[in-house]
Amino acid sequence: MEEEEPRLHRGGLDMSEASSCPTSQETPAPGCRLGTLYWACVRNDPVQLQATLDGGVSPEEAIQVDGNGRTGLMVACYRGFESVVALLSRCPFLDVNQQDKEGDTALMLAAQAGHVPLVSLLLNYYPGLDLERRDQRGLTALMKAAVRDRSECVAALLMAGADLTSVDPIRGKTALEWALLTDSFDTVRRIRKLLQRPRIEQLSQHYQPKWPALPGLVAQAQAQATPSLLERLQATLSLPFAPSPQEGGVLDHLVTITTSLASPFLATACHSLCPDRPPALGTRSKSVPELLGTAPPPPPVPQPPQVVPGSRVLIPYQSRQGVLSMCPQWLQPRDSSSPRPQAPKIRLFKAPSSPRRYRLEPRPRENQSLALPVWRYQELRMERRRQEEEARWAQN
């Protein structure tokens, strides 16, 4: 594989959780450009954050980032500051899909850290949340939570509309395949259970608190004859074991009848915003501001500037005929209104000769032995000795 694969450690991916984040005890350095909104999020100070939001926040202050490219919302989601994330949902200029230097969003940081309340807050109270945003490795928030074995976060993302069939561009694996690869057994078990029951039973006003299996069980109990002597003996000698809860059994009926809006044992002081649209696997659900109609409008998409053409006349191209058509373009006459192209300048340089470090003397044909090469410094030394001998003979 040509591309670099994500690194695995302890059955998981080398995520960005180990990156440096400011602590709650850290104080701003002198001359720090980060505003009070960011430091209120870092210190987990809801009182100061509420005062900052009441005093008004500029769009530039809402999207300020630190050295890692993270906003105050990202740091709060990474650290698990639930009250700070709940207050930041009222900031109109906050971009919930903003990414840091590694491509992580606030949802990715909360999901891979296993903060289930923060994931629910982001899904329910932050309109315009992009569940399929990818980081630099091409992983979504669902894949990151599956790699970390955050089964509750995976279930929340799937019921909010995350795509289970999307694959990463490097290894081409889905979230379920990543969970199998990294030994995230709780996540695998939870995903398979959701695939068996992809739609939640909505306990609305139309639900009737009845147990459909009750008449059949009563008839079966009444139809049973008197147990024989062998059955009584087996029941006496066998050890009683507590049976596991059955799907749709008594325990499920007890939970259903005590949590339904139409239950006679329960009085609710709130109502559901969408009682006829229960969450379903792979179906994108709306946030609370979108259901109430209080979500701010999306920011306008910046349009590219329109180029206003100047006052110029376009002359249609006419092919040249005759001898001029055979001349190169820089020799052909042009109009005075258009600049004449300059003739290209060609410079020729002589290639430097390669340095000759040694010289191979011709080998005699009758002698088949190998001859040692004569190096350049040896030639110079021999030449200097020859000149000295000639000078000595000339003096004598």
C-alpha cells in the first residue's frame, strides 16, 4: 500500500487524545491573544462564561483557537465539561463543525473520549452538526468511537443518523469492521443488537399499556396437567438457577408500562417534541432548536467576486494565408494595440570536463596480469621528481 496506514496501538488507532491541551489551572500569559470566552471554557467556569455570553461575544472571539487549532468548545468536549458545553449552545457565532490541526471536531473529541452526555448535548442542541465530517486520516466520529470501544457513544451516533456503511479512504473499513479489527467487543455487540431492532419503540399517547404475551401464557399455564411423580422428583433434586431475562418478557413489560406516557402509574410534566417520529437507525434526527424553530439561519455562502469586463474590443481570430503563415509567431506582424512578444533568448554553456582522477596505462598483450592504476597525485610527484633530476643534471 502506497499511502501511510493509521498506526495501531493496543488494538486501537493512534488518536489525538495524547495531544497537549491546556489544563483548568492554566492562566493566560501576558500578551495572550485569546479572549475570556476561551479561558472560561478551559477553566470550566460556567459563571464567567455566562457573564461573557450575556455581555456579548464577537464572531472573531467565538472561533478563536489555541496552538492546537482548538476552540473553547473543543477543549470543553475533550475535558468533559458538561455545563460549559450546555452554555455554549446559546452562542450564535460558534461553528460546531470547526476542525483543529488534526482535523478533529468537537463531536470527534467527545466521542473518542467516551463522554456520552456531551455527545447527546451536541446531537440534540447544536443545529447543523455534521456527523460525517472526517479528520486528516479520513475517519468519522463514529469510526473513532468504535475504535476506542465507546459503545454508548456509537449507539447515540447511530440513532442520530450516522452512516454505518461509510468507509475510510485509507483502509476501506466501516465502523463495524474497525471495531472487529481493534477488539472492541462491546461496540460490536451493541451494533449488532441495533441492527436487529433498528427502530425505537416510541411510548407516546397512542401506546396501550398491555402485554400481548399475557393471554397466551395464562392459557398455557391453565392447560398444563398435574405433574407426574417423575417430574416432581426431578424438580426436587435439580438445583434452581435464575433464568436470564428474555426478550419481550416480564421485565421488558415492567419497564415499558412504567415509562410510557400513557401509563396509569406515571404522571409526566413534559411532553415529547416529536412523538410520532421515533429515532431510527440511519435516520438523521433534528435538534431541539430545529424542532422549536429557534435555530439561527445558516451563514451565507460567500460568493466569488464578479469580474466586470473593461471597455475593450474583441477581434475574432483570422488565420493567416500565404507566406506569413509559415513564419514563426514572433516574426509575424501584430497590431499596435497588443504588445509584441520578445524573441526567446537562448544561452549555450559548455559542459565542464569531468575531472580525471586516475589514468589507466595500456596493458601489454603478452602479460595477462592486472595493472595497478596510476593516480593523479602519483603522476604529479613523478613529474616533479623528473624535473628535479633534470635540473640537477643541468647544474652538473
